[in-house]
Amino acid sequence: MRVLVVEDDPGIAAGLQAHLRAQGWAVDTVEGIAPAWAALLTEDFDLMLLDLGLPDGDGQDLLRRLRANPAGRRPDNGMPVLIMTARDQVASRIAGLDSGADDYLTKPFDADELAARMRALQRRAAGRARATITCGELEIDPAARSVLRAGAPVDLSAREFAVLQALLEARPRVLSRAQIETKLYDWDHVLDSNAIEVHVHHLRRKLGEQVIRTVRGVGYYVPAEAA
């Protein structure tokens, strides 16, 4: 899954990027409102982490602009947003949430708590309450990054896990190769032209040929109840 971090402190941004990438997120960072808006207009993100005190304005202005964007046009105004800021006053937290934030975390914070809050927002956006995702014989745990098939553990690479999670979150909708790529790769990673096909091939070998289906010329999907 892919996150946009809007944070002007280079040390904090780099630390977040390293920690969240280790948790399996694709992470892009920008330092202000203008580059954040440009990124939102051209890329798809699953979540945004937003600082408020930015060099070119208040992060709440970006948030209000995001939420006011006409439906059906980029950026997606339903994308979860978590504010992370040193402003710890109750009035600031209320203002942030009322501006359209889904969660609010004051600095300094524990990086593992942040990751847990991000997973909670991801679950809510996907319309599920359970921490694990189940489909047929499959059960995946995004927090532990583990996969079970009929109760037996399956060893997946980080990319394979990300592809499977993206398809399970979307099921039974079809995701194009480009949509899957967007969720897996940030600006710092160069993508091989056949990377998604290779990941899907490995997943089918490990999970069974019928788990991931192909719609020729369109993309991939997982049926509502995978085999």
C-alpha cells in the first residue's frame, strides 16, 4: 500500500520513510503543500500523513482543499488522512478532525503506534473491521505480514505479499497492472516491465492457480471466495 508523507523536517521524513518501508508500505515524501498537491493530482495514494506547520502554509488548508475537491476528480477526497503534528491543544485536534482528518497524532509519537493507526485507517477504508483478511482458505495478517492457507503458513516475499493484499482488499474488482504498480512502488524504485506478472506467477505457484484470475487485456482479480 502507498502513503504520501507531507513533512518538512528532513530527519522526521527520512525516519518515517525507513520505518514504514520496513512495514511494507511504499512511501513518498514531500516538504510542503504545493508539492503535495502536485503529487495528489498525478499519483494514487492509499493514505496521507500530514504535518500542519509547513513552509508554504498550514496543512489544514491542504486538507480542506482535498476534501472540497469535486467528486470523481483527482485527488480522491475519500483517501484517509492522519495528521501528525506538535500542536497538542484540544482545540487544534478538534479543528483538524473537523477539517476532514481521519485521525490525529501529536509529536513526538511512537513509530509502531503510527503504523498501527495506519493499518486501522486502511481497514476502515476497505470496509472491514477485523485485523486479518480472510478469503476462502486464505488468511493474511497485515500487521504480522503473514499468510496462512488452510492453516499452513506460506512464505511470500514483501512484493508478493503486497500484490496479494492489494487484490484481496479490492476483491472481486479487477485491478489493472498499473493500479497494482501504483500500490507497490514509490518514486525511489525503478519498476521492471514484467514485475507484476512475475509476482502473480509466484503467487499462483504458492497459493494455487485459481486464487488469482486474469481478465485478459484488463488485469487481475481474486474471486469473492478464493479457492
